[in-house]
Amino acid sequence: WQAYATPRYLAKLTPDAKEAFEDVLADRLPDRKQLAALQRESKILNVEMQRETETVLYICIGLAALLSFGVGLMVLRRLGRGLSMIALAARQIADGDLNARAEEGGFSSSEETALTADFNRMAAALQRAERELAESTAAIAHELRTPLTILRGRLHGMQDGLFPLEPHEVTGLLYQVEGLGRLIDDLQTISLANSGRLIINAEPTNLADEVRRVLTVIEPDLLKSGLEPALDLAEARLCADGARLRQVIIAVLSNACRYAANSGVIRLSTRCHGSEVSFEVVDHGPGLPENAQEMVFDRFWRGEVSRGRHGGGSGLGLAVVRTIVEAHGGRV
């Protein structure tokens, strides 16, 4: 600023002072009278220049402070924007909008970015759980409606004398009641597992023996469905709940009867792999589309070829299988 203001102040010098200044710049000895004028006027101009320079300095400091405050406020807002967006999305979810997601703010720290991603995963899980709950409720109502309708109609018919009270009629009603009982048992198993209260009475068990026990009961159903069992049962000892394992085996083989009927040989094998054991069922049915290999374990899901209740069961069999296997620390 002084370099900018110096020419302006030099223009204010009187002719004598200006001539003395030029003599000094040219290394000439100025006149005493002119030198005195230069000294007198330069003191006054120096004081004025100093005051003006200080004023400009204060203005620059003020502008710099305002600019720093503005930039700092903008940066702080952007740095905290991620947390603000998470808070906004949390309020929306609390109000019932499960589609709400937190947006990642600019200049976010790695912790904010990770928190936003975790929050969105949690929101997606809540939305999925809400959807599954609604679908399960509708599916349960559908599964219960059919047998209850049959039972109510038949019983009213018997009451009104339309249907005779004969053994085969009672057998049909018992079949519907047993179906309801199985459905309730499956729902209870899944519910207990989800709440962490599924009781596993683990004891030393040979998986091969459990397969043989189940086969003595279910082999007639396999043969009736056009499936011929071929056994390859190696010793497979583990600590597990034998009754739950039999429930798993029955569900898997019943599934094979339903979807792989009349496909010939069905191979059942047990193996021991170090500290793990395995049970494998191989049939020659149509198999699953690739996009359905995970969905097959969802509750109430049925294959397209067997959506009906009579052909497709309740849609809970393999969900129960996964529940019991995972409760034992295993995998399907």
C-alpha cells in the first residue's frame, strides 16, 4: 500500500521540497533551504501515510476475518452435513417412512461415511423386515384359511345332515387338522429361533442312524412318488438334537417327493469332514432356477411349478430346515 501511495504523496510536495528530493535521488547535494523544506514536509506526509496505511491494514484484517468466518462456516456445515442427514432420515423412519435414506455429505470424514453406510443398511434391513412381516402375515392367513374353510364347511354339513358321519369323512377332517398342526409347529420353530429361544437338546448322535430311522417311515412315500432311495451312509457322529435332525431330514425328503417325483434314483449320503459332518440329497428333478437358489429358503416361498397349496405344501419346510441347521451352528 505504501508503494502504491508514495507517488500520490510526492505530488503533494512543494517545488522546493520536490527539487531537494530529486537532488537526493541523483546523489547531488541539495540547497539548504530546499532540504529544510523537504524535511519539514516529509514528516507531515509520513504521519499521514502511516495513518492511512494503518486504516487500510485494519480494513484488510476485517475483510480477512469475515472471509475466514464465511469459509469456516461453509466448511463446518458441509463437514456436519452427513450427521444432519442421518438425523433427518432417522426422524423420517421414526415417523413411519421406511424408504428414507441418509445422503452422504461433502467433505465427510471416514467415520461419517461409514456411519451413513451403516445407517442405510440398518434402514434397508428394517424395511425388509417390515415387508417380510406383512408378507408373512398375509401368507399365514392364506394358509390357515383353506383348511379352516374345509373344516367349517364339512362340520356344518355334518351338523345339517348333508354329510354322513363316516370314518372316511372323519379321516379327511383329521388330515386337515394335522396339516394345521404341522403349520403351527413350523411357525413356532421359526419364531423360537428368531427370538433365540429354540431349545436344542444336544447329545452324541450318529447322523447316519437318524437317516435310517427316517427312511423306515418315509420310504413308502418316496417309492409312491417314483423315487428309489440309494444309500451311501458313512459314520457321521456329532453332538446334536436327534429329533430336530429327523425333522430336517423329513422336510428335505418330503420336498424331494413333491418336486422331484418320478425322477428315479434319489441318493442319500452322510460324510464326516474333519470336525464337520454333512448330509446330502441328490435327486434328478427339474432343479431350481439360478435366481431362486436363495429364495427357496424364504418363508412361504414356493416354486413356480407348484404354487398351489396341494402341490406346493405350506412353503415353510425349507425355512424350518435352515432354521434348525443354523441353530446347530451349521449351514444349508
